[in-house]
Amino acid sequence: MRYHRIPDETVRRLPIYLRCLLSLTEEGLEKTSSQKLADSLGTNPWQIRKDFSYFGDFGTRGVGYKIDKLKKQINKILKLDVKHKAALIGAGNLGSAVLAYPGFKVYGFDIAAVFDIAPEKISRRIGNIDIEDVSNIPTLSERDIKLAILTIPLDAAQKTADALVEAGIRGILNFSPQHITVPKKVKVISIDIAMDLARLPYYMPAC
Amino acid sequence: MRYHRIPDETVRRLPIYLRCLLSLTEEGLEKTSSQKLADSLGTNPWQIRKDFSYFGDFGTRGVGYKIDKLKKQINKILKLDVKHKAALIGAGNLGSAVLAYPGFKVYGFDIAAVFDIAPEKISRRIGNIDIEDVSNIPTLSERDIKLAILTIPLDAAQKTADALVEAGIRGILNFSPQHITVPKKVKVISIDIAMDLARLPYYMPAC
DNA sequence: CTATGTGAATTTATTCACAGCA
DNA sequence: TGCTGTGAATAAATTCACATAG
């Protein structure tokens, strides 16, 4: 099945696999199996094998997978084998949380710029980055930053997204609870942290 | 198609519809159409109509949907027609962001307790809630709190989840980047805010 | 004439079952 | 024998096309 389009659902799972493999490495392990991965991720082995099968075979039958090889391959597919710079727009509560979140470094992201609209925040430092005024967003095009993380209130989201697109941003992680419209060349992934809570009661039996 | 199981993917979208309807109400509108909803959400009309069709018909052919009726129905399906109390575990960066996030109130959630493990945080106030020690988690069973939001580092996640289950929690929104194992009667929804960023580069053409 | 509601067709994803290789 | 890799079978979700009702 070697030459095959990778299904979106598989792509969605790859970062999960990657993180799991990284933590297995930290435990000093060098190989694993679809069964073990499935156990620690709460899935089933055939799902994992099928997912891996979309991009070549690097397991050894009867033995399992070499963690290092697998990690490198997934990194390559996700294009995480190069370090990506990202800009954070919105230095509020959520922005600070994002900046402090260890996961971003795990995947090799480097948050290289922080913007805010509030005058009193400009020039303050957060983490070890100077907060810039949003009017500086156009400079992103010269700073080799192609990714942006939007952690701003809803009403400013579309306007800011427009400015980011103008500045040559190619991918946006949108935390604002609003759909934003961008040209086809730009990919948006949206997260609404309240939305997932909103469907919990549905799944809670008799409550 | 009236009596039908609602597909998971539809349930996943219901909170999005709900939020959109709420904001249309704020704009003073009273009715809408699948086309208008689709436009402002970035979907297509037949997806929306199909989704709605799983739980009865309340549109008027040739006219559209009454926003208020639709809102009530979705609220009922999601069991959001009663106010839900939730506990927040972890008063760090992410926890504070969650507490300040307007979306939770939109869906009628009431964050009624905050826990942390760090002694220096205990008894401080956050928002207008006293932070309690995690050893108080067992009291949740008497406080009518059935939902928990986990915003703690990975290594403590499973242990804390066990305590929550023990205290009668029925639903957990897990922000820690780790799979947690719970009995079948408890529903877990996990969010890893870094994971979504990790698949952005894959979708960015030539980057 | 307009916009819903829904079977049918199509596409996509998951699960199974087992052949193939160390 | 043990675990991968993958076609085939099943299940689920999306899209279409059109009958239907105001």
C-alpha cells in the first residue's frame, strides 16, 4: 500500500504517536510494538498499524518498531524536521498559557514573537520575548515567521487574521471562538476550548 | 428520519451551531437559514440540514429556522438546559486562562471549585473562588459537582483523575497531554493544544 | 418560488482476518 | 512463534439530488 494519500484522520493522530514515542525514548526504550503503543494511547493495535502503513513499512515482523526510526519518519511527514518559528498574537491569559506550555517545544516550535494591542503591555517582556504592538505584524514577512497562534478575543480575530495573511503567514492556530476566513493558500486550525466541555454532558449517562 | 441515533460528528458540531445561534440572537435576529449558518461557520448548507434532521424538524420550508427554537432544542440534546457545576484542577497558567475564558459561561457552565497542589496557592483567590488543596477533592461528591477540568502537568494527570473518579466525577475535560484511563461510566475528552499546531506544517504547501 | 428534510450514492475511516517475514 | 503489513469487509460520515411544504 506504499504509495498512498495519508487520510486526514491519520494525520490528526500522528502528533499523538510522536509525543508518545518521545516519552518512550525518555524512558530509555529503543523499540516498541503496535500493542504497547495502543495500550498507552487508549487505541487498538490495528489502527496504529494501518496508520503507519500509509507511509512505508519500518517495523520488523515478529519484533516491533524501532522508536528512533519511527520518530524520524513521522517528523518528516509532519514537516517537523525543520524548526518552525511561530508568532503569538495576544499576550493575555491564554497567550501566557500557550507560551508556557511545554508541548510546543516538544514538537520543535519556537515562539519567536509576541504581539498585543494593549498599549500598557507593549515592550513588557513575557517569557523572554518583548511584546510588540500589533501594528508590527507586517514585519513578520521579513522575519521568517510563517506560523501564527491567535489568542485574542473574538471581535478582533478576523481583522488580525487578515493582517497575518498580508504578512505572509501560511498557517494559523486559532483559539478565538470564531470562524475566520482566509485565502486557500493559508491553513487554519481552530480550537475552542469551551466547545469540548459543552459536549461532555451529552456523554454523561444519567446526569 | 426522526428517530435516529445522532452521529458523534454531529454531536461534535452542535456546540458550534449553538454558539453561532447565540451570537445571531445578540445581533437581534430571530430566524436564519442553513445557508446563512453555513456561511458564517465555513461549512455547507446540506451538512447543517442533515445534522439538524437527526433530531426532529423545526425548520419551516421556504422560510428557514427560528433561532430561539433551535437554540432550545440543541441545548436540550446536549443536556445544557441545566446549569452544570465544574471543578478546575490546576490553578496555573492554563487554569487561569480557562477560568477567564468567556466560552464556559456561554454554555452555562459554572466553575464552582478550584484545586491546586502547591501549598503557596492554597487559600488564595482566583477569579472569586478560593483555591483548595487537592486533598479536598473527595468533598466534590457532596457538592453536586460532576464535571472536572484538568489543567495540570502530565505526571499528575492519572493520579488526579483517579481521585476525581473516586469523588463521583462523571466527565473530565483533560488538558494534560496524556491519555488517562477511567471506568466506562466516566467520559473523558482530551485537548492537547500543541497537537493541533503540530499538524499545521503538514498542511502548509511549500514551506 | 424558496429553503427544508431525507433517502440514495459516494466517499472516507475503521475493523477484521490472515498472509508474510524475521 | 510473534508481530507487522495490508487487502477485503464493514461501518460511518458526507454529499447529492430532489420531493415536499409553506
